[in-house]
Amino acid sequence: MFSKFKNKRILVAMSGGVDSSVAALLLKKDGYDIAGAFIRGYNVDGCQDRDAEDARLVCEKIEIPFYIFNFEEEYKKRVVDYLINGYKKGITPNPDVVCNREIKFGLLYDKAMDLGFDFVASGHYAINKIKNQKSKIKILERKEGVYIAKDGNKDQSYFLWDVPLNRFEHLVFPLGKIKKPKVRRIAKKADLPVAEKKDSQGICFLGKFDFGDFLRENIKTKNGDILDADGNKVGEHDGVWLYTIGQKHGFKNFSGRQFYVIGKNLDKNELIVDYDESEKLYCKKFEITDINFLDHDFENNFDLGKQINVFIRNRYRQELKKAVIKKLAQNKAEIELKKSDKIFPASGQSTVFYNNKGQMLGGGIII
């Protein structure tokens, strides 16, 4: 799969799952000098010790060194506090995006460089074609850019948009052109101890747990009313901070009709909803801020004030939508959809934009 450059050292972020394990296996088979690294974060579901042991067993199986880095305190400050503070403000942050920027390809990346590694690898499903000018490593010597993975159902580029562009020069995603069933087959053929392990469905390092209960433990909430767009009380909720724009369940519905959250009044602890057939559920324009650019040409055209045709995604695995992005301020933009759609842009969530070839151009936070 990859050319062999045995002098290149790669630190592989090991989660204890099958994807990162196969990523490490493939790099080892291709002759790289690799080591595995497990990150201890702020874990809630209690599975961290088991995952660490699974990662260690995989490293033992493929005969590579194994590190454990404890980033629990940093994770609490940079990800958990960010998440809770966002919900307190009534927005819906994406912890996985922040985790990739601050922890996996932030703290772990820095640690890897300090230890003399040339690259950091992970089991992310994404394609990285950004060149490394200081290396002849051929896996990065293609047309530049970060692209949607071959396995569209598993593509994780959405969660990588906020990683600084220069860091992709030292990131490797061995699974970018492999589909998940093949990853499983590779793991089974190599008799990896995690070959049959189920995929994790939890939040990055926090694990799988009841997210509503987690928020209730960290945010003081109280019951409130649900009002429709005409001001009629149509239900009750457990606290406006627990809900996000577009949500259609998790509360008491007295109306007998399907409705969705379209707004929140934090001062009055009220959710505003509208019904399935309402035009208010459809979005044509919205704004984003805190933009991170992953393509220089795109950034230059944006700075020049050009309106740029893009494809956007507001949620993981959401179908790509045609849109136009235009600059409003230095790091602020308006997104206008070519066709109004029920996409529920929720404040705090991420919008990620791509070109027609699947290259990720950047992203921003929905206002």
C-alpha cells in the first residue's frame, strides 16, 4: 500500500479499537518505525482501562512499542469545560471536533514531535494528500488536500476540519482508501485481539453514556414550557439547556403532532417549536464564524470577497448540500443554500465545506 521508508518514525494514536489497530498493522507491514500511543482522557463510561489493555495487546501482537499518555486534566479543561459552557450558553458544541484539534492532533501531536517522530497516524477514515516538503514519503506526494474517505459511510473528515492546516503535513490516515468490511477482514486475518470488537459509539474519550444525565450533573436545570410559533403551550421539557435546534424527541408533546425545536429562550426557560409541515423548518441562509481554512486557493478567493460554490455538511454523515459561501468579515461568512432544506443549523455546531471533488476546504462554527 505505502512505499517503505524505514527511517520514518510514526506514532499511531491507539484507541483500543479495530480501526486504529489495523492502521498500525498496515504501517508496520510497510516497514515504518512505529509505536502505539493510548491517550487517557476524561472518561465517563469506565471503559478506559479495558481499551488501554486492548491497545497494549495489539501493540504486543504486532511487536511495536506502546506508550500511555495521561491527558485527563488537559482534556477536562479543553474539551469537557468547553462542552458544558457551550450548553450553558444555549449552543450545541461538537466535542469530537475540539478533541481532534486539542488532544489527538494537538497534545499528542506535540508529544510525538518532541519524542522525535516524523508523523502521527490514526484510524480516521479520511484521505490526506497534503505534501510534506521536508520528506520524500510517497504516501503524501500527491495533489494536495484533505479528502472524503473512500468509505463514504465511515468518512470522518467532518471531525477534522478544525485541525491547523500545517499539521496535516505530518498526519497519516492509512484507512482513507479502505472500506470498513476490509478493515475487519485484515484484523481477522492477522488475528488481532480486537478483530471482533464493536465500534465505539461514544464521545471522544468520554465514552458511551447518557448525555442528558451528564449535562444534568453539570448544569442546574429546571422544567419549562414548550411553545409553538404562535405562542401556544404544546408541551413541557426538562430544561432548555438540554436541547438542540432540530430536536424532535426527549420532551412531553401535548399537541398530537410531530414538532421540532426551532428556538430557545434561555431567560424564560422556553423551547420554541414548529410542526412538520411548517416552512420555518427550512433554512436558506445562516452564518458561521471561527473559520479554519484547509486550502490556500480557497482562502485567497474568500479574502478577495468572491462568492464561492461549495458543498456543505452540518452534521456527521449528512448528505452534502450545494451552497455558496461569501465573506462577511475577517473570519465570518454567510452560507446560502442553493435549495432550502430541512438541515437545522444549530448554533455551536460545525459546518464543513468541500469542493466537487470531495476535497475538504475548511469549516466554521454556526452562529
